[in-house]
Amino acid sequence: MTSARTRARLVERLRAQGISNEEVLGIMGHIPRHEFIDEALSHKAYDDTALPIGFGQTISQPYIVARMSELAAAVPERKLALEIGTGCGYQTMVLSKLFKTVHSIERIGGLVRNTRERLSRLGVHNARLRHADGSGGLPDLAPFNVILITAAAPIVPENLISQLADGGRLIFPVGSQEQELRMIERQGDDFLESRLEKVLFVPLLPGVA
């Protein structure tokens, strides 16, 4: 269930679901998703479903990871990405293959420790993990070509828009009872918002744990 053939089937399913960026598909076809979840759930690693990773958190379903990564990959420059909500590091690793440097913030200390070890073991050396409240972003390191949020805020995170580089994209789920994936693109002094599709994420929470 963790073979290259199984990952190839995942890629074909993603392609059938409308993911067309071959670079993203190739990356997801090589990353061992089973390494990011508990061994007892490894037989479900390549199903198109979210799975628990402990601490009340989940690893996003492969389609959503591919969709957000495809949107991120389309920016004109891929120097610096910010991820808010590291979780188990699966999305982080995908971003690390697309961007020169990825800064990722996680509020749960246990996840940060586990994920830092996991990414190092998998050879990811351009991702910088930080244990902090990610709701304010990282203004000291801005501007970012992409800011990607992997938990749903109740309202649009306006404070992060100013941390976008020109041509940059903020990709995020928003909502409480009903959530949707949105994208804000910076074009000079203009910010264009797109409403994309219905999604389901864990809530974005303040503080650290």
C-alpha cells in the first residue's frame, strides 16, 4: 500500500479531479505520504481523505494539497513561501519542492518537534519551522511570494495581505460552519479576491500549545 504503483494511482486520480500542473503531480507522486501518518493508518495513506495526525489535527486530503500547491506554483517568482499550520509537514514538503525557502508556523509544540525530525529524515533542508501563533504571519521576513494557510479562519485574514510580494498570492480557507477556499492576488496596489470551492479544514486557533 506504500509502493510507487500506489502513488502513481494517486496521481492519476488527482489528474482526473482536475489537477493539471505536472510539476505538482510529479512531486506528489514521489513524496511518501505514509511517512506523515501513524503506521496503523498507513493502509489509508493514499486514499483521497483527511486523516488524524494527533493533537486534534489532520493531514489534508491529497486533492486539497494538490489544489493549493497548484495555485501556489503559478506565482511569477518562487523565492519565499509562508505556511501557517505546519501540521505533520506533508504540505510543507510539497512547498519545499516548489520554493527556494519555506517558512512554516505551527502553534502545537509536539507537532513542531515531530515534523522537524520527519522533514530532516526525508531530506528537506529548505523549510524553517517555528513554534508560534501563526495568525500574525511573519512580518519581519515579508514580503512572501505565497502565503498558504492550512486551517480555516472565521474571517478573511486582512493582516496577512500586507505581507504579500507584488504578484504574490494568499491562499486560504475561510468560514466556520461552511468553509470555502479563497485566493487573494496582489497586483501592485490592487488586491484581487477569488472564491474557489467548498472545503473542510480544522479551525485556525490563536495562541500556542
